[in-house]
Amino acid sequence: MPTHWAIDFGTSNTTICEDRSGRPHVVNLPELAKIEPLTQTPVIPTCVCVMDREGVEVLIGQQAVTYNWDGRATGFARGFKRHLDTESGRAVARVDSRAFTAQDVASLFLREVVRTLETQFGEDVADVTIATPSGFYETYRAELQAIIRHVKRRGWWERIWARVRGKPAGIVFRTLDEPVAAALGYGVDVGRPTTLVAFDFGGGSMEAAVVRTAGTRTVETGRAEVLAKQAVELGGDDIDGWILARLVPAALHDWPEWEVALRWEAERVKLLASAGSEGDFTFRSESFGKLDYDGLRDILAENGLYARIRELLDALLTGLRTRHGVVAGDIDDVILEGGSTLLPEVRNVVGDVLGRDKVREWLPFEAVARGACIFAGGAHVEDFIYHDYALRLLPDDGGDAEYELLIPGGTSFPTVDNFVTRYYAPGFDGQQHINLFICEVGRVAGRPVDWTERASGSRYFVPKTAGERAFCLCLNEADPALPLNPAGRGEGPRLRVTYSVDENRWLCVTVHDLQRKTDLKVKHPVVRLR
């Protein structure tokens, strides 16, 4: 049985867990990691420094941070995780004339992590689970899967030799929502029926999920049902920016070669202030002011952090009450995950909404990786679809696209085979093809979109701004169109399409040609939902 490796691929830091010892264990890679001073957890800074234009020589983690001590290495990149969602092609580093995209840099980072694991432990890394933010698009999961498969790509001789030795020729890859993974990580010691809130606040996002464990069967060996979850893009990196805005003259922010060093200093004084000490913000031997616990708390309050936390948790509780009739008083325990939960008053604000007596102390850098490792070992998670999914419709007059809701967020899966049925007519006489463009409709500013119900009973959304359109991501534009043979005529329905979601989150379609009285597709998987 291969070792299960789990990676909490964070915006600021990455934690790795393995089960070689029979129980999940956090891995320390001394060459790449640093030890978090408050928790003594080994974490790898999610940083990359590309040394040559071919990407052959690469430093990652603490080695990259140390090399780029002055912030002037052009091949240095950090914070690239958040771009993998919808901007994987965005350039984040440059060496000579070559630009390296977020996808390139993430691939180099994970390549070096896998190589180091295989060298240190002397075994092939063939089973990997990576926790993913619940609010990210399906394209993020697809990017990670492509990266891991590329990292572990083998030549034909290696594949033959692996089969001869009875070892897997490829790699097993899984993903799991980060808040769910955190709950599972905490659930290792839970042996009773309980309802948990996992509040995950890291470098790039703030997420919360309500998870219900299944009786005496612990989360490690039994079922965990996700009752509700919410997410917004706000994290420790944003707070570092707030500190810079308060302490450092704006003119300094415009110098790209100083950005990294300024961010590191902001992070350093943030950690000191969060721990109750006073940090003196210094840059190039000049002091720009001191920051203590109270000063950091004021910065967080003025920039609306505490209000955003309350808003997120209120939305979580509203969805929980609406869908399941569960109220805040029914929650047994609250766990905190992610380094930003160590910020001033975060724990108290969460406790004010959910109950201070329910907030458990926990190692904020370990639970996600630990939970992902448990999941890889066979723990079952009864989850639901987070985003809305819709069919993109292009009006005949050439106006803006509109989106017809097919699978609403909150849908449990698998569904019945005829979960949604739609009839489609040709748009004009002689039409030979019909496209089914499936789109993932994200949450605009952290909130679900406002769907409008029409007389037919269907619900539609028409984006009004470029920002709203950016949250509607088509997942299958490269798919071939459905043929109409003979070509379509008249205004009557030509195709009947039923939509369903299978046990693996795939949106499946059965397409019936009403004129020919034959099926063109039967339970055909189109896209994988989140």
C-alpha cells in the first residue's frame, strides 16, 4: 500500500503530512522549511526563485526566501496560488527575457517538493492529496491535477519497469476543500456525534464550513457531512498591505525591487504584534514606526476585517438554518485553522458569533494537511456543490450573454438522473449544431448572484458589469457541438436534455433528438463540479 501524502498548498506557507507511521504525521523538510515560532510547526514558505531561463535551477521555500534577502531577484515569486484559479497564465516572475506564469511557478514549486520528499524518504511519491479553497473554481483543481501529473510524468521504460515491480505506473491524485480538510484534521480525536465549524483564515482567503460527524464512527473512519460553507478572498497578504499603507510612505510602494522586502518586514512586525510584542518596522536602516497588539487591532478594525468575519459567519449561519434548520446553538465545537487566525481579536470575533466557549485551541498550520491525509486514507465526505452552474445562452440580437441556472449551489450529490430537464429549439432554419456551454457562476464579492425567475419557471442571470461577467467561467468551450441531422427547422423543441450529477461530481447529460426519436448522448459526463 503506497504512502498517502497530503499537501496544504497555502498562499503564504505550505504544510505536508504523511501516513507512513500509520497515523498522519507532519513532515519536516529542513532544507526547505522554517519553524513557526508560535506553534513550532515546520512550514515551507510558498516561494520560488527561478535561477535560469529554462527553469532547471530552482530554489523554493526558505532557500528562496534566503536567496532573495534584498528583494531584487527577478526570478522570485510568491503569492502565486491565488492566480491559479482564473489567471494561471499571469506572469509572476521573469528571468532574462522569459516570463514565468503562475502555472509555471506552481509546477516548479511542487516539482521540488516531490523531489525532496522522494530523496529524504527514499520512496516514490505516488499518492498525493492537495486541499483546495472551497470558493475557487474547478479550473484550479484541474490546474493542480495537470501540474502533479506533469511533475510525476514517466518515460515508457519507467512505466514498464514500474509494472514489472508491481507498482502503480501513474499517480493517484485527489483534492478536498480546505475547510473540510481542517474539520477532518480536527476530527481525528472526535468519537461522538458532533457539529463542527471549521474557520480557515490563511494568507489568501477566509473560509468557513459546518461539518457534522457520524456518531461513534469518527471523522477519521466514518462519514462527515458538509452542511454549509462560505468563502471570501481576504487573507494575511491583504493585511500586510494594510500595515504598509499605515506605516510606510506611499512613494516607497512604487519601487518594485523593494516590494518583497517591505512585505517581509510587514509580516515580521505582524507576527510580533499578534504575539503581544512590539515590532519596529525598519527598512534600509530607517525606522518607520512601531506596531504593537493594540495598533494592529486598530488597523484590522479600520479596514473592516472584523466586520467581514461577522458577515461571513452570518451568511454561513443563514445558509445552515435555511437548508437544515440548524441554528448557532446546535454547534458543538469551533476550530481555527490558518496563520491569520492568530491575529488580534480574530478568535474573539469568531467566538462572539458562534460562542466563545466552543472555540477550541488548535495548531493552525497542521489541521488542513492532517485532514487531507485522513481523507486520502479512506474517510468519506458527504459534500455538496458550492457554486451555481448554468448554461450560457447567446441572444439572437448579439446582445450580452445570459446564464440559465441548471445546478444551484447547495445541491447534494449524486442526484436523480432527471434532476433538470430542458428543451432546446434551433435558433434559425438550417441550423446544424447546438452547443451546451456549461459555466461555473462564482460568488460576486463573496455573495451568491441574484437569479431572476421567469414565467417558464427557469432562473436566469444577466451580468451587468465586466466584474460580474468575470465570475461566470465557461468550462467546456472546446467540446464539440451537438449535431442536428437533418438541420433544424421551425420554432418547436428539437432536443430534450436531462442534467444530473453523479457520485464523483460530474455533470452528466442525456440528449434526446425529438425529431429522430433517438439518444445522441446517454449520461455523458461534461464537466466536474465543485
